[in-house]
Amino acid sequence: MDNDWINRLPLRDIRQITHVGGGDVNQAYRIDTDKKSYFLLVQPDHPQSFYAGEIAGLKAFKEADIMAPRVIASGQINEDAYLLLNYLERGTGKQSDLGRLVAHLHHHESHNGRFGFDYPYSGSSISFTNDWTNSWTELFVHRRLDMLASLLQKKHLWTSHDVTLYEKSRDIIVSELVRHPSKPVLLHGDLWGGNYIFLTDGSPALIDPAAVYGDRELDIGVTMVFGGFTPEFYRAYAAAYPFDNGYEKRLAFYQLYYLMVHLNKFGLSYAGSVSATMSRIISENE
């Protein structure tokens, strides 16, 4: 960013701009002014609408009283989309408080009783439609798992044996989800260990949402893929919002989804984990 670009931001008295980690999608910066600090996301060569889904997700979090970054401004400078958020200073906190925060998030059902969101999911390597539907199986299996399966075959990241494992796993997943009474609740959508922080007062906050109204077990399954959540998190969550019967087996469905996303994005280093998860789903339901 040159000075002309920076001067067109809706900020005054900028003292310092520091590049920070913003994931694999955006360029990210901390901006310090004389009075406050801000978090800036930039997506080069994209229109302002690129951030519409994230803005809507953060708005939904705010309405649900979930601590998360707040939108200050968004727009387009030259050919680059940007999103300006307040900066959340990091501290330390308790996993039990985080568990209760996620349970609070999951108590917020969609306004129309349906699954989906007003904007699609847009990642660096794949996008999913979130068009509203009455069926969680439609949104999760048909629009996400099946699309991922097709991409993995086209990229030659799956063998014929993997395709067979997927077909068997898919039959089990569909059968189980048809029997399970899913509720469309507000999800983070990408709840791995890097997408929560503790603030300086010890309270937890959720960052980088991929918001969608879906089955809450998706978020819980994702937390178990890469770690970062302790037993205290799960105990506090379950005390605030008890798990449904049979949830242990269903969590593997969402672990499979998240691992397939990473196989598509990062390649064969995730192939073994995907195959092993499909095999586990099959063996646990024989």
C-alpha cells in the first residue's frame, strides 16, 4: 500500500501500520492512530462486495451478543476491497468461558427456521452456496461434501478406493442426518483453534467467522480436528447446552468435512487423515 492508498482510508492521525497474519485469504494490518488501533483486511483486485458475507456474519454475532470484532468501515480503494475492524488486544482466559460463549452462540436460531445464510461461503480455494433450505442434509451433504468430493476427484487427490470409501460414508451420513432433528442455529463455521482469542480482561472472543445457520455439531466437530480446545471447553459447553444422543458418531461427519476442505486447499498431506476418517465412520456404523 502506498501513501495515497492509505490516505483514502476513513482514519485520521495514523501513526503506524504493521503487517500481521490474516490467514490465507486476506492481507492484514494493524493500524495505530493517536487514539485507537484498528484491524485492516485487504483483498487486492476485488470489489467491495467481497466482504459482504463477513460483514453480515459479524453483524449476526453482534445481534447475538457474541464478542467479536466490530465493523468500522468497508469500501474499495483503487481496485482493492477493504474491511476495517476494531482491534482486539489479546490476553489470557479460561476455556470454560469459551465453551459457554459458543453455547450462547448456538442458542440463536435462524429467523426463518431454515438452514443457510444470506451470503455464500467464500474461501481461498472453494465457495459454497448458502441459499436457504429446509434441509440440513441438502446444505451440508449435497452442497458441501459432494462438491468437495467432486473437486478432490478432478484434482486427482483421491484414488478409486477413496471414492468407494466416500460413497459408503455418504450413505451413512445421509441416513444418520435424516434421523437426527437438526436445528438451524448460528454457527461460527470455521471454529478451529486459531479463530478464538482471549481479551485483556480474560473474556473470550470469536474471530474470522464463516457464519451460517446450521447444525451446531458442525462447529463442535471442527474444534476437534486440530486441537486448541481443552476438556474444560467441552464440559462448560455441555453444561450450558447438552449434546444430543448419538452426537459422538456424528461429530466424525464434520471432522471429515473439515479435513476434505484442507485436502482440497493444501494437497496430499491431508489424504491419510481423510481416508482414516471415512474408514472410522464406516466401521463405527457397521
